[in-house]
Amino acid sequence: MELRTRAVSTAVAVRTATPADFPRVADAMASAFFDNPITTWHVPDESRRLDVMRDFFTVLLETGYTRFGLVYTSVGEVAGGALWIAHDALENRRPVPGLPVEWCRTCNTPRARGRLPRNMVVPPDTSAELDRAMTKIFRDFPRTFELFELFNAHHPKDSHYYLQFIGVHPGRQGTGIGTALLRAMMEQCDLEGVAAYLEADERSRSLYLRHGFEAIGQMRLPNGPSVWPMWRAPRMIPEGDEGDGHRW
């Protein structure tokens, strides 16, 4: 993976994360999402939530984002992450073990031991550590299945980059890291002329509106919070401002 660094603002620089960064990214993301309304809906046990979310992000990063996708993090201390799936991967929809069927339409039955969501597959050579993490994530949390299925049903078909997760450790929130992580890919989308898509909760919806996203619907989790699918069309880059040679 090519390591890239971007000074998105004068205060914060971000870079592409490598697999060596993933444990720290998972830690930061678990803390960031601890009291998120969607997290508390599908992981209601507060005493276990931090461990469950840490394992969730570890599995996601190590089984999905090592194969394709892009993870941005902060330069210096790893204080958060932005997890993107590339639009070409969404278009190809190849059967890649370890990826949700959302991007892997032709995958077969899950190949891990134990109960897993219908739209999740894992590598056939699962390790004991991965089995332990998957068991912890989905044990006693049937709402996780509902969440995946709802998001999958509303996912747009047009070409785009998908922001699956973005979060900053609570101790570093309000310092511009989240905005820098988001703007890094927004600049890339504009350079390539590609749209971006995400799902927002009530807390984050206004932030994304300020960055050019528009709500294209509303989903209501069963007996839970609302979620807004949001779409951002690419902005025209004036000729001569392409930076790295791209223009559209």
C-alpha cells in the first residue's frame, strides 16, 4: 500500500494507514463509537461494549481493509480513522473472502465456525484469534444482523466511494482531526469526479451537511434511532488546480 500524507489544514495532517497501524486505529475507533446511538442500539451491554467494538474494528480492518479499501489516520499519534471502500471495488463486486456481501454479492455461505450474519463471510483459514473475535462481536447481539441487512438494502448502486466508518478518540475530538480525515477523501473525490456516500446518525448529520453531503432518505432502526443515507456529488475542480494531474 502506498503511504501518502496530506496536510489538509494548517493544524492537522493525515496519512494512509498501514496494517501495522490497525490495532491503534481499532482502539481509537472503539472509543469513538462507544456512546454512538447506533452502537448502543446494537451493542446495549455497556460493560462489554468497548471490547466488542475493538474486536469489531479489528476484524473489519484485518479481513477487509487489508484486501481493498483505504484507511486514513492522523499523522503522529493514531487518534482516529476514516474507513473507505473504493468505488471500483463496489463496481466489481468480486467474491473476496472476509468482506460483507454488500461488496461481495456472489459469496457463498459463511465459512467460519459459529453463528454469523447472513451477509458476512470470513476467510476459510480462520485463526483461533479471529474466531474468538467474531464470536464476541455477534454473541447475544442479534440486532447487528438487522443493522447490516438494513444498510445493505439501502446502499446505492451508482459508482461512489463509501465512508463506512469515521471516528476520533474522545480525548482528541474537537481538534480538527475528524474534519481533516473527511476532507482528505473529499479532495480525492473531487479530483476523480466521483461521488461519496455514507450513513449518518442524528449527531453527525449536520457535520456532513456542512461538507456538501445531502440526505437521500431516512432509515429507522427497529425500536432504535434513525439513520440518514447521505450522498455527496463531486465538485468541479477549476482547470489548473488539479494538483496531481487529475481534472474532470
